Amino acid sequence: MNDYQQKDFPTAAVRHTAPTQQSRPGLRVTPAILSVASAVVVLMLFTVVFLLTRQPDKTAAVAVPVKTTRAAEPSPSEPSPTEQATTSEPAPTGAATFTKTVDPCTVTDEDLVKKLTLFPDKTQIKADECEWSTLAPGSGMPDNMQFRLQVYVKVFPGDVTAAHEQFLGQRQEAVLLAETSTPAEPPIGDASWTTLYTLPGDTGKGPTTATVGVRVSNAVIQVTYQRHVTEDPTGRLTKGALDVARSVAEKLGTSN
């Protein structure tokens, strides 16, 4: 371009400015955010101070004693009634009197049996025991007139100690039910005892049982007399059992 052209067509000055940068998006700090941050810092400091100055929990440090139980030692088996009885009384001394076995049915007085059982029905299952019972109720007998009589007789040849142990063992077994025993009055043989027991219940029939035990040297006698009643106020059962036991002991003494 020539000078003429430059003069006729002046050019306007162009102002050049630096390009502006666009603002970037970010978190805008406001007074509310500053307040929350300050509160968090204060809370953290308070927590640290509290943990450093807190007293240890004494209850946690106390050791709880543990109660230990000692294993129970196995107890020896309980002695039988015979073993218990043998330690309660000394064994008798003296020579054995009886040498032969005895049939309890033959040494029991028949008249006594009829008197005590009215209409006796005899049974014998064991060689050393005999039993008589009143006939069945079908015969017209009421329940309270039902009786049962048992006689046990055993001879221990040449062994008074064995007879004594049997005598005490039978007494102990009877006491388990009756809870107590009393000496026979008057005494029979070398030693004797009696018990009375009523089976509990609301049947009104009992039965009530009187038992008498006797030892004569090396022989043992036991008589059981039972009736279907709930009591024996007149002592009829005990007296009947004593009468039979005394009769058997006397007959036993004459049979050897």
C-alpha cells in the first residue's frame, strides 16, 4: 500500500487484552462452615483430654473370685439292713440248740390259725414260710373281716451268730415301714420285738399289719398278722401275732 492510501484510510488502533481465566468451581468457605469446623475441633480436643484424665474403672480391675467346687468323693454303698443291724448289737454267745430244719406249717397251732383267720386257706410257697388267709369275699365275709397270717421259721445249724444277724435284719426291714419297734411283752425266747404299721391311703381298708420277731438260740421266727382295717385300737393284731410267735417258739423247743 502507498502513502496515499495510508493517509486516506487511517486504521483504528486495536486494543489487545490478555484472555481472562474462567473461575473454577470449588467449596465456598462461609462463616457457618467455619463454626462447624471449630466445634468439631473443640469436641475432639475435649475427648482427648477426657480420655487422658479419666480415672480407670475400679470395678473392672477387681478380680472376681471363682468359686471352685471340689468333686464329691464317691460315698460307699449303704449297708443292707442286715449289715446295719449287725453293728448295732453284739453277737450272742453260746452253743446252737437246733440241728434240724423246721416246717413252719406243722409247728403253728391249728386252733390259733382258725381263731385268727376265721376260715383259713393255707398256702406254702417257700419251705421256711407258711401263710393262711381268710376265704375270698365271695364267701360273704366283709372286707374288714379279711385276715392274713404268715409264719416264718428258719434254723441256722450250728450258727447262732447267723441267726442273730437274720433276727436283727428282719427287725430293721420292719422298722423301715413302722419307723419304730418295741420289745415283746412279755419277752419271747432269747430276744424279741414287735412293730405295727398301717398302709396310708384313703381306701378305708388299710391294711394294718402287726409283726413279731423272735430268736431262740440259732432259730429265727417271724409272725405277720394283717387285717383290712385302718387301725388296731384294741391291740388285737399285735396280741394275735404274739400268741402265734410264743406258741411256735414253745413247740420249736420240744421238736429237737
